[in-house]
Amino acid sequence: MIDQGSEFKKPGVVGAGAWGTALAELIARHEKPVKLWAFEDEVIQSISQAHENKPYLPGTKLSSYITPTGDMDDLSDCDLVLMVTPAQHMAHILQNLKQHISSDAILVLCAKGLEQKSLKFMSEVASDYFDESRLAVLSGPSFAADVAKGLPTAVTLACQDMSLGEKISATIGHPNFRFYMCDDLIGAEIGGVVKNILAIACGIVDGRGMGESARAALTARGYAEMTRLGVQLGANPQTLGGLAGLGDLILTCTSTNSRNYSLGVALGKGDQNANATDIMASRSSVSEGALSASALIELASKHQVEMPICNAIAEIVAGHVNVDMAISQLLARPFTSEM
């Protein structure tokens, strides 16, 4: 059974990319041992031998409290598990993980994406394998490099039980890594999915040299799309106006450190024949916005929610239209009320 104290005693992290590694380091700053499961042998060796994740978070010296592993059996005694694997692999990893961890372990979902085949958010994917009472969602404006450096960051932690949220935040949080809690899991996840797609759009605007006014307008209208979908799916609009929605949107749509924004810049700078698939294939990092775009539009259509900006990105990523054609189609839309 899980200890009922104020903190979790044996935390683990599944996924040793930049974000997973930063979260493991965050926990380790409490001088608490943390297990970090990685898929790649080179990552395990790098952390074990050099105390640095050279492939994904180079330049950050990692605590000796972090123990990397490639064996899920090593997570069997963990009472808290942070899931930081790419969204499109989440179901497969969870299915395997269920066989190895305690039936009482709490899972914090830290990936931002929508499963392509099922159109499910990560909490919905996880509820196929674990009871919803065991799930929490962490989302908000947080670059791994900033967190790893100990720079001030604030995020949303969504879970059904506020006392559980307090225990999670006590285990992970620091004065420079602040939690704001809510019980709106879907609201927290919608922001994380939609902002990645809108970041690609903002990158295209900047890559095409369309100006800061255009980027601001696109961000605001994109936020309106996010809110429309959220309300239709039962999310609290206040969640979308907070860190997991508006906060994350502002960060991702304005920074070259964003993988999705930088993908958009590459698309915007390309010529009319620039192919999104080729550009993504040439990059070492995963752009979740590109992977989730078509699924999001399918979900929005299912619920009769109009999302023209996100739809344009889905069309570009799928290769159905080029960047200039998508821009022309958006600018040709009729004038309408903002409300």
C-alpha cells in the first residue's frame, strides 16, 4: 500500500527525454532517490557514467540520486510514476508498465498530445489501464532547460483529489517550481494539445516574415479555438485561461526553444514545395503538434467545433496544401463577430 505521509517515498519517471530528465532532476533536488526509465541504451550509459543526458539535455549536470534503468521491473516499488513518453507511444508503454508497478501507484501524465487512432487525450488513454482516481495531469509553460537550471516556473496539476495533488506537489515542487491545482484533467490536456498546433502556425507567420501583429492576432484567435473546443468537451474555461492553456500558449508561440514553433519557422522559410514530412524527418526532436493536428481536427469535427487555424496546420502537415495556400485560405475567410 502507498504510504499516507505528506510525500511519496519512491518516485519514478518513465521517459528520459529532456522533459523527463528535468523532472527527475527536480525530484532529486529533494535529496530523494528517483528511478528514470529510458528506452535508449546510450541515454542510460550517459546518465550512469557522466551524470548527464547528453543526447537530450546536454550541459546539465544530473544528481547522483537519479538511477537510470531500461528495465521496468526496477519500477515495481515506485509509489509515484511520472509518464513522460511521447503521446503516440503512451498506450503501448502503459500497457507494459501495468504489469510491473504496484496496483496502488499514482501516475502523473506529463505528455501533451492526442492519440491519432482513438482521438483520446492522455488521461483517457491511461484510464483504459488504470483507475481514474490514480491519475493526475501536469501541464503548463515549462521548458525542460529552464526547469533543469532551476529557473522560476509555474504549472497546473490536475487531479480529482486535492489531497493527492498536495502530496504530488510536495514530492516534486520547489519554490522555483510552483504548482497550481485544479480538478479539470481534460481542460489541462486540451491546452497542452492545441497550443502545440498553434505554435506551428505562429512559427510559420514568423518564418514568412508576416509581422508581430499577425502573430498576436493568430495567437488570440487560436486561443478562441482552444476555448471553443474546451467548452464543448466539458472543460472549465478558467483552466484554459490559466497556466495549462493561455500560459503555455504564450510560451510556445513566442520562443525559438519550442520544437513546434521552430518547425513552423522552418515551414515558413521554405519555398512553395517545402514538404512538412521531409522537414520533420530531418529533425531529431518530436513535434507533438504535427502528430496531433489531424486527430484534433477529427475530434473537433465530431463535436461540430470550428477550428480554422488548427485545420490549416493539419492540412499543411498532411501535405494537402502548401503554406501560401493555407495562408490565402485563412485570409479569405469572411469578416465575423469576435464573440
